[in-house]
Amino acid sequence: MSYLKRALPVYIMILPGMLFFLIFKYIPMFGIVIAFKDYNPFRGFLGSDWVGLDQFVRLFTERDFMPLLYNTLMLSLMDIIFFFPAPIIMALLLNEVRLRFFKRSVQTILYAPHFLSWVVIVGITVVLFSTEFGGINQLLKSMGLPVINILTNADAFRWTWLIQNIWQGVGWGTIIFLAALSSVDPSLYEAASIDGASRLKQIWHVTLPALSGVIIILFILRLGNFMDIGFEHIYLLQNPLNQGVSDVFDTYVYRQGIVQGDFSYSTAVGIFKSIVGLVLIIGANTIVKRAGQEGVY
């Protein structure tokens, strides 16, 4: 009882987070049973008819499945290849800045986009690049240059999505890496400097090894969301002219589940995404553990 009294403020502090995961993550997991039923809202979870794996058979035999899988994989791979290393590189650059005021100012500027919603970010993009009234395109027209069409151009969609992701998230993503770098012993840099190592070599042989554990853990966790691109950002950028490359499982679930009311089928799509993420996490963690590194578990 004495320990509980001392630790009570800590338990109160973590209570909102525990309730969030309990209410919005764990309790709804019982609802996945409708993926194996022909769910009828009026008959409820228990009263609806069982259909077994019919919803999954339908998913894998739909003609839209392969385009959806291809688009989702392409965006996920671009996110891992280009976005995932961006906060690491930015943290390394900020770590080399010695002027504290300048460093904090740059950090504040980089953090700011994280607090903007995707509605605002996509709205800014429309205001700047609309072919009719966009500020940048109006400037190009006044100079006699061709306009830049990125909103309805299918070829530009993926890169527009990626650049917006990097702009919005790179600053916030540096926080955890800068925190890890703050624990590096300065004597390691001094010893490397005495041995004649340049700043670049110090980064390679001292800084990056200090970040390796954090990078591996975050990479494994990112694989868990490999099929989860995010609905809001894609949906706001999507239009009939770029839907061929922008349609992913998240937007497909919205159309099938919310618009058309096919809750059982959309739940099956969500389970498929979750299973892929679970397999990737277990596989990556196993490989990392066998390589002698610290994994997630």
C-alpha cells in the first residue's frame, strides 16, 4: 500500500493512455468476427449468418485487388526508402550545429508542420499549384512559362504525396534521434578526434553506431504499418484523374465499408492488412535477433 501511494501519481498519469488503447484498440478487436459473417446491423454480431472465409476469397479474387496491392506497396516502399532515413539525416545535421540559438530556431521551424492537419497541407498545395488560380502557376504564366500540373497528373501523385509526408513529419521524427544522440559520451568524439578522425568519420564510427539500436526498433515498428498508408492524406489528394495510382486499401475500405455499408468485407480487408504487418514485424525481429541486435521483443 505504501508503494501504491508513492506511485499513485504515475498511475494516474498513464491512465488516459491505458484507457485510450483499451477503448479504441482492444475492445474493438472483438468486432473482427464480422469478417467471417454476413453482417447485418439489425441482427447484430451474434445473430448474423456465418460465411467462413468467403469475404477473404472475395478480396483475393476481386479485379481491384492487384492494383490496390501494387499502389499500396509502391507508396510504402517510397515511404521507407525516402521518408524513413530523412529524420535520421536531419538529426545528424542538427547534432553538428554548435550555435544553440540557431539550432533551436531550426528545430522549431521543422517541428511546426507536424501540427498542421492534412486538410491544411493539401489546401496549401491546391492554393499554390492549382492550374487555374494557383499562386505559383500564375507567376509562371506571367513569365511565359508552362504551368505545373501536380494535382491531376497521375505521374506526379506519388512524389507529391511523398514530399508532403517528408515536409510534415521529418522535423517531428528527429526528436527521438536527437534524444538518443544526447546520451552519447563526448569523450568518444574526443578520442576519435585525437586519432585523426574527421567529422564525417566521427559521424560514421561514433554517431551512427549510437543510433543503430533506435533505428532498428523504429524500422521494425514501421514494417508493422507497411500496408497502412493513411486514409486522410490519400483521400484529400485523390481525384478521378489520379485514382489509378492513388487508390489504396485505406480508400478502398472507406468506399466499401462507409459509403456502401459492406462492413464484413471491409473488415476482412483490414484483417488482411494487419496480418501482413504482423508477419513483417515477426520476420524482421527474428532476423535482427539472429544478427545479434536488440529487437522489439
